[in-house]
Amino acid sequence: MQFIAFESGIEVNGQTVYSIVDALGSFKKLAHEILLPSGIGNMTKNGYEIKMDEWYSQTSWLRAFEMIAKEIGEATLKRIGTKIPENAKFPPWVKDIDSAIKSIDIAYHMNHRKNGTIMFDPDTGKMLEGIGHYGYERIENENMIISKCKNPYPDSFDLGIITAMAKRFELKANIYHDDSKECRKNGGESCTYIITW
Ligand SMILES: [Zn+2]
């Protein structure tokens, strides 16, 4: 299912949340019209504010996505996804399409925390469970990666993240949703994306 957190007590950092503001571009007014009623950010005397080093409730962040899906549309969800690699923290070892797709799950956990603890520790390699995953499966002897995404974020948003990360290293990469598999838009638990180049 899209938009419903797997667990309570999960938060996302301000840098990641800022992707919505970034994606809406000149419609920045609209970003706060979505984020503020979702419970993210504050109105200050200088206008709407998200703090980059602040943590925000994942439930509120998912509520913002649901509003965007209803009121703006799927294309915007994808666009927000493409802005994630520019805004969120990513590990430093990303150097090709394989490490790029593999890094999404690590970055995902680095940008969320559970009961106050960041969900991936690069020093120990320890990952906390509770937000699902972004899959990475390399098909041998072919330029193909399968990514099964089992997390509460919307389908089109994940397509955007994967597309941006793949095209960073393989400009001609094709990324598509495997319609033969279950889909979160229809109440499924995951979506599967195929990346070829
Ligand atoms: Zn889907």
C-alpha cells in the first residue's frame, strides 16, 4: 500500500523533505500549501521554513505525497523522486549504475530514523528494519537490474528515484515498471522496476 507507514516512530530528515520544494520549482507557494497542512515545517515571519537538520514525521511526509497524488498528479510524484539524489544524503562509494542502484536502499535508511536512531550506520554497516527496502538484483551477463521496492512510498516517486540514479551513469538507460508483478497502486506490497542499458 502506498502512503501508509509500516511502523510508528519513523522520521525523515529535512534535506529529503526539501525535494518536494525543489521539485515544485516556481510553484514554491504550492509546496507549503501541501506541506504545512500535512504537518511539515513552520510559517515564520520570513515565510515558510523547513530546517535541513530537523527531522519530520514520516506519516506527515506520506500524507503530503497522498495530497500531491490527488491534487497535482503522478508526474509530480516522479519529479520529486528525481530530485531525491540531489537533496538526500547518499553514500560516497557510488561510481557506476550498479553501485548507484545498490546505494538507494542504504541512502533510504541514512535519511530516516527510528525512535531517534538513524537507520543506517556507515561505520558499523548496521541497518534497522521498519521502513521496507529498495531492491537490487543484477541479472548475470546482461545489462539488466531488477529493483523490487517494498516500502510505503508511491510507485511514481520510486520510479523517479531509480531513473535519476540510473541515468546519472548510463544516460541511455531504460527504466520501466514491471506490470506483470503486483503494484502498490492496486493495494500490493511492492512494485518492481526493470533497468536496462
Ligand atoms: Zn507499481
